[in-house]
Amino acid sequence: MKRAPAAPVPLPEVNLADRPFAYPLSRRGLIRSGALGAAALFAPAGFAKGANQASAAPALAPGETESHGLSTFGDLALPTDFKQFGYVKADAPKGGQLTLTTQASTYDSLNGFILRGTPAQGVSLIFDSLLTSSLDERDAYYGLVARAVRISPDKLTYRFLLRKEARFHDGSPLTAEDCAFSLNILKSKGHPIISQMLRDLVSAEPEADDVLVVKLAPGRTRDLPLVIAGQPIFSKAYYANRAFDETTLEPPLGSGAYKIGAFEQGRFNGFDRVADYWGKDLPVNVGQNNFDHIKFEYFGDSNVAFEGFKAGTYTLRVEDTARIWATGYDFPAVREKRVLKETFQNNRIPGIQGWCFNTRRPMFKDARIREALGYAFDFQWASHNLMYDAYKRVTSYFENSDLAATGEPDAAELALLEPFRAELSPQVFGPAPLPPVSDGSGQDRNLLRKANELLLAAGCVRKGDRLLLPDGNPLEFQFLDRYNLFERLTLPFIKNLKLLGVTATFRVIDSAQYKQRMETFDFDVTVDNMLMSHSPGEELRNYFGSEAATFNGSRNLAGVSSKAIDALIDKALKVETRAELVTVCRALDRVLRAGHYTLFHYYTPVDRIAHWDVFGRPDQPPKYEVGYTSTWWWDEEKAKKINFAGR
């Protein structure tokens, strides 16, 4: 099938945690990708020791605790001797291929853990980490390479007891030396997001071949232990004569359930299941990693990508466009039930999608201007006319969770906010700010009048058909994107902005340019999609921290820089109970929403999956993800029944 060199396939609503991208900034995605970390303390418990796992670690020191897993506030649902996760089929057959598409148009590297280059999709599949997640628990992780972890009374020293049978794909043993090397090189040469999250890692050293000692700085964040436990483990010997911080198309050495398979730059990349994978029988892996091959197909255009799915070029599609879901699946394979459309209820905080204002730009310094522009976006019209009323409006940075602020701040929230009253908008201390609701006409005069009043209050002046900023320069800016998916949403917005005297344009650039410009914050407005976890931790610093606003490659695209926000983030990272975290996040949500850094878009509470009827899956799905990459399997009988010939 011909591939056109145009915009990459857009996936703004894709369940990133269930897809092995290079370094997604979400809690479960971070741990499962092996690229970034997640928040956790520890859950005191024992740990079942299997054969050949005698540890060199001494007896427990006074006050030291040994755990078989880590969770945010010490809650683990599974006992020490659990045999498998509840959402898997233990004897799931192995074989076949899962083929997916990707939002990228190409790649130039198989190294997904540095700033340079555009990594191939799914590279994290080849690496193991110390711990791995449960898809039935929001913030719980269990032993993978580490069979247990010991925590000092002050929670500043962690001893990871490793499984002696752990091996890299070349048969060499995976030791504490490799784990220490991996953490240290990620801190010194890894992607800035990773290195910043590891800044309070004081040291990582091998105490024995199967004992890794990690020391943390006093005052470290709640996240840090699992930030560490979720990193990919590299072979120290492999990198003895290779530069870690350079792009490469040489398949790296891993230790995970998959290794790099066939690939052709710009067209596809694949992974092959390791039949003798050392960890295949561990409780955290039973019934998982069932496909012999996982493949990512690259297309240059979203329409071509959809045609590729219809032709069987790839077998599973996460549908991110309501229009296509509503009208595009009327082709023979669907009518004949060879292709199935299914929705899966999700219980996650959705991706917080919206237009991000780059406050480093002079025209967006004033929050009143950012707020005013929001009145020109008629969501109700767009929802009905462009999106089949298939979405809900995002209203909070912690949408669909108990962390979202509602109504007036309570006493506990006020106690956190009062010290910063002089700095903060009065909106912080009133009802939690909500996006305006229009009359659905597409051009709500009342909302446009409010927008004009805010612009004038901010010192703007109307001169003819142009709006001038207080400094006399016209208010004009560009929407920058890497694909044209949002053009239909943006052009009516631009039309309304013109009524206010604001000149805006929409531009699409290739994915390589877009990546570079996002990393250096060279844009006015772009679509952002922030992934929040149930128990937010280090991601808050990377999205909203003042320090993150200053270093290239961070996810603070808006350039948020506020003493109040920094203080609230610091508290969120150090609270010891869920109730405290809820209070802090609600206060933080108020401040962020009153700052109008993001003009919220929409979300769907379900995952829309279309797939060729060639898969089997467990009777009981995971609670928080679809699980197709990890728990589904190839069903040869189904493939024969529909005469599937697309693989």
C-alpha cells in the first residue's frame, strides 16, 4: 500500500499506558514503558523466594522492612504468594502477530531514552525493570527483576534483592552492576525528563551481584522509589564501547519478553517474542506477552492509515476520531463481522487535551488575554457539528477523579492557598473556574462580548479591524501542529478570533520539526495532551514546575512559573495520605484553572477499539486498561474462519 509523506496519524485519545511508546509521561505508562517512573512508597509484606534465589543480603536490620511490591500509600491487593494477575488467562496460547499503527510518521533511532532523535515505537518492550505494574490497581507494582525490596526506617535507603536467574538476551547475567549503571547513566545522560526525576537519587551501587543499594536524598519526593524501580535496565558490558547518548539504528541489547525484530525505517518496526525469556514464568508475566510478533506500521496520512486498517495491513486500531467511528466503519469486513467495533469503559483520568498557550510569548503573558481567547471557542457548536456529541468537555487538570476542584474551596484548601493570595487570581478563591457554555450557534455574541471586555481590561486597544496589545503590537499568533486532525476544530475558532480583531493562523509541519520545536518551546499555541495518574507525583513538576519551564525537552509547554504552584507541587510530592493528596491537588487545580494556561478540549470515557476478529482475550479484563498488548492473544481458528490474509 502506498504511503504518502504527509502528516502523521493523530492519536490524541489513545490509551498511551496500554501502548508501548518511548517515554509517555503518565504513571502506569511510565513504569510499563520502562522509561520514566511513578509514585510509590512501600507496602510492608514478605516476599516468596523461589528456587535459586538465595540472597546475599544480610538479615533484616532493626526497623528495616521487606516488601514484595510498592504502592503509593502502602496498599497492595495481592499477597506475597500470588500466582498471576487476575485479568490474565494463565494458559493463553502463544503465537501470531499484533500489528498496530503509530502517531509518528517515521523514526531515526532505536534509543528511546535520550533527547536526541525520534525513537521507534515500542522500544521499551525489550527492557525489563526492577518492578512492573498491575493493571487492576491504580498505583501498585510488583517484583520483576527484583524479587523483593528492603526499606530503611527513614525510607532513604532501598535494597533491591535481584533474581539470580535474570538474563540479557545474549545469555549474560543481569546483575546489580547493570542496574546501578543504568540508573547512573540515565541520571547523567538520559532524556531531561528522566534525569530531572532522578535528581534526588544520591547513589546506586551493587552490594553483591544480586543486591542493589539505592540511597536517596533527604526530603526526596514520594515518587522517587518507583521512579527508580521503573527505569529500563541496560547491559553495562554492552555500552562499554558504545555511546549511550547518541541515536542509533543498531538493535540494543535487552532482557525483556521481546527483542528487536525486522524493521524498515519510515515504514515499520517490529519485535519478536523471546521464547526462552528468563522471566516468562514469573507471577507478573504469567498469561502475558502472548504474541510471537508485535509490529508498528507507519503511514504518512491519517486517511491512508485508515485504508490500511480496512485492507488488513494492521489488525487493531484505537479510534480517536468520533466522525470516523460514527460513519467510517461501513465497509464489507465490518458488515460481515470480520472486523469488530468495541468500546471499553475506562476508569482513568483522561488525557487532559487542549490548546496550550506558550506564556513565554509576550502576547500570552496576561492571564486575562488567555481567558478572553477561550470565550471565542464554541465547544457546544463543535461538539454537535464536528464530533457527533461523542465527547465530554475537559474542565479540570484532574478530570473524572476525586482530585478535581469543585465549588468553593474548603477550609483545608484555603489554608494552602491563603499564603499566596497576593499572587493569585481572585478566581482561585471563588467557585472553581469552568469553561464557558455557549448557545451552540458557533458565534455566541454574549461570549464574544465578554471576551472583548476582558481584552480591553487587559489594556488591549481596538484599531480598525485589528486588536493591539498594550505595547502597540497586534495580537496575532499561530496554531502549530504536526498533523491536520485539529484543523476542523481550529478554523472556526480562528474565524471567531478575527471578530475580536485577533489574527491567528494554522500551520502543520513534519513530525521531526515539530518535535524539535516543542523541545525548544518555539511555538505560540499547540495542542497538548497531559497524562495524569490517580496519585500524581513527579509529573506535576514536569508539567507545571518553574524549573521545568527552563530546560529543553520538559513537558512544561505552557511555561508555567509560579511560586504558589511550585509550593503546592512540593506538598503534593511529600504528603503521606491519600486525603492530603486530594486536598493539595484540588488547590493546585484551582490555581492552574484560574491561570488559563490551557484551553480545554474534550475526552471520551471509553476506549474505542476496532480490530480484525483474530484475537482471543481473558474473560475478565483489567480494571484500568484494555490490555490488548499484554493480555490478548492470536486465535488461529478465528483467523481461519474469516480467511484473514492481512498479516
